[in-house]
Amino acid sequence: MPNILFFMTDSWDGRVLGCQGHPAMWRATPNADRLAARGTLLRNAYTSHPICCPQRANMWGGRYTHNCESWNNHKGLEPGTPTFKTFLEEAGYRFASDRGGFGKHDYLSGKHTQLARVSAWTAPAGVPLPVNYSPAPPRIRENHDKRCHGRDWRVCDQASEFLRERAEDGECFFLYVSLGLPHPSFVTNRHWIETIDRGRVSIPPDDESVHPVMEFQQRASDWTHGFDTPTLRLVRSIYYAMCAEADAALGAVLETLTELGLEDDTVVVFSSDHGENAMEHRQWYKMNMYESSVRVPLIVAGPGIAPGQTLENVVSTIDLFPTFLDIAGVDKPDWLDGESLLPMLRGETTESRDSAFASFTGTTMNTTAWMLRKGPWKYIAYPGFPPQLFNVDEDPDEIRDLSSACSEVAKSMDREIRKVCDYDEAHARCQAYNRESFRLWRDTVKQQGVRMKEYGIDVARATYEQAMGNIYRGFGPEHEAILESWLAGEG
């Protein structure tokens, strides 16, 4: 069995790589580019859910959100749910820790802040207020320290130490390394900003029309630092520089792998949980179905993987679970939602599902969203609202919604997505979960208060009014009335 090194970042738009031809990144991602040259680059990889915990729950558990009910950053997998770690450990793989590796591991239920859980539960109610994320201003630190984001570098140090231990004992291993980079806030320093070709940092075009759900999300996510050209270019440059730093962290772990003579016996998989809008469509963060949010990098290299291969097939992070098991030679359970990519990675075929499904059921959106990318088309269903349809080949910026102009295509794509998921049923199930969860939380907080130490508040026993005022800026009685109507099933 080969070793497996799974290097995962947070919020890396899969188009933002030198090997993907990104004009500003041609010298910024040398390690990912070299990995692609000695392995296989999958150019069209998508997340299954563009927010942290639900995506990781899908990936670790091998099932889409509507099947495993990983609805938001608070509701992931339940304890005892089988993961790929369950199967690989039984096959003899040594994992780096009880959690599976080093870095970010938020795929189980019960994590994240009060704000994260409550804003997700109540988002479909349509409270017309910004969520209190309070994005920090974009910033370039005046130093040249290569370890700008020290926490991630310490994760890589732990990974390198684990590799040294495995080189000594010879045990077959699965090493999961999960960074926080390049997740906002948008912060970098002079060393990393200089790796970006800032003269080729583009300014995103405006949408020809703004979908009502996206209009709501823009207000809810509340970017407060302006949309003038210098600000947009600064934010995007900093984000790209953060990707460059993440690439260097990848390179540090790969260098250790090579130094220890483990490279020829280790399959390396590089990907991310989701992308980052980085001001495309006047959005920051993720949490929607635009390419900036749902595209992820995916590169695989190592023994048995075809070198220098580029695949155009549309694939998904839901495919990682069966691919890991296939690499290990472990039988796959029949309940997995994805497919193994290994036959393509070996160069044995170019046939695959060639489509990607994703859902979003969390914060900042006044409904849920369900996406299918197939061929040139991307279809997005929003229960209670009109759909969107984009021809990604002809309109890569996704500024022209063709759902009306190409209504027959939209109808056909709707039929296709319903083969994967009855999204109306899943939406109703998610709404029932949201209402029940919020009602229980509200009743408990009104009786007992809640510990709130997040997003500018530090109160040992916050009242319901204090908590809601810190979750939604400007929350008052009129907004409570909206929630009451929603809880009654009227919204």
C-alpha cells in the first residue's frame, strides 16, 4: 500500500494557480505547479458545499449534505459516523493523530461560534440585517517574514515531524495536513505580496443583473471597505499573496517528504475545502455557487499516477473518499455518493461522471442553493426564488444569467439535478432543522443566558437580546417579529 499525504487548504479558488494559467500567479505557486508537472492536474474540480464544516463532513463521510445532514458550520457529522479514516485504519494505515492529522478538522457537529450557528439557522427567515462578521480591513504588514501566518507553519512543522517518525519506523501512513490559509481576513506581508504580478491582477466585471438571493447575501455579508478599483485590486492581490504563502507551506512538507526518501512511496493529494469570492460579484467569503466560491484546486501525484497529465473532467471533493480507498486497495462501501478518480489518475480512461453537484444550506442566504455543473452549463436552484443558469465556457465570469433566455436548457438541467437530489424536500428538511434548533436555542438562552466571547463581545451570561444584537447588527423588535413569523412557518 502506498503512503498518502493529503494536503488541504482553506478557501483556495482552484483557478488561482500558475499551472491553471492565472495571469497574476505565474511565479507565485511553484510547489503546486511542480506537483502538477509530476502528477495529474484536474482543472475542473468543485467543492460539494462551499463552507467549511459541511464540506469536510461530505469529504470525510463520503456523502452529500442532503444525505448526511451536514447543514451548517454547527451541524456536521455525528459521532460514530464512518469516515475514510475508519476504513483506512482497518487496512493498516497509521494516522497522525486520533483526529486524523494536523490543522483544521471541523467536520463533526457541535463546533463554531454562537453567531455561526444562529445566523445559519435563521438566515432563511430573511432578517434584512448584516451578520456581525465585521471584516477587518485588508492589510499588508511591513515585514518580510516568510512565516507570515505562523499557526499554519506550525501545522507544517508537526507534519514534517510525523514524517520523520514514519521514516524511522517504516509504517504505512495517511497524513492529513489542513491549513487555515488563505482564509480571510485579508492579511499578508511584503515578502508574499512581491510574489504576485500585481500589474495583472484583474478587476471583476459587474453582473448584468443581481439575483435577489445574491442581493440579500451582499447585504448580509456586509463588505464595509468599499468597491473602488484600488480597494478591489488590493484585496485580490493580498488574497493571491496568501495563496502564495500556502503554496510555500505545501512546499515545506513536500521537501521533507523528498529528504526522507518517501516521495516514491507516497501519493500526494492537494486540494481545498472551497474557494473565496475575493470581491467577484461584489462578494467576499464563500457561501454561494459562483466559480470563485465553488472551484477548488485538485492535484494528485505519486506512484501509479500519470505524470504531466491534465484532465478537463468535472469532478468533486465528494470523490476523494472513494479515491483514497481505491489508492489503498480497500473495498468501497456502496453508500458513497462519489466515484473513484483513480482510473483517470492512472491514465487508464478519461470516462467519468463528468459533473459536479453542490449545495449550500448555511448563513447569509435567505434560502438554500443547489448547483449542478455539467458540460458548459451551471444551473443553480433556489427554493422559493428563480434559478440561475450560466454558460461557464462562454461566460467564465458568470455575469449573464441565461435562465430566461435558455429556458429549455434550464428545465433540462433542473431535471438532471433532481436525479441527484430532490432539493425541495431537502430544503424543507433543512428548514425544519433550522426552526427546531433556533427555537430550542432561543428558549434556553431566554431562561439561562449564554456565554458569548466572540466578534467583539465578552459576556459570561448574555441575554437573548444581547446575543441577537451581536449576531445581527441593529437587531430589534421588528426583526424578532420576522423570526416569529418564520417560526410559525409563514416564511
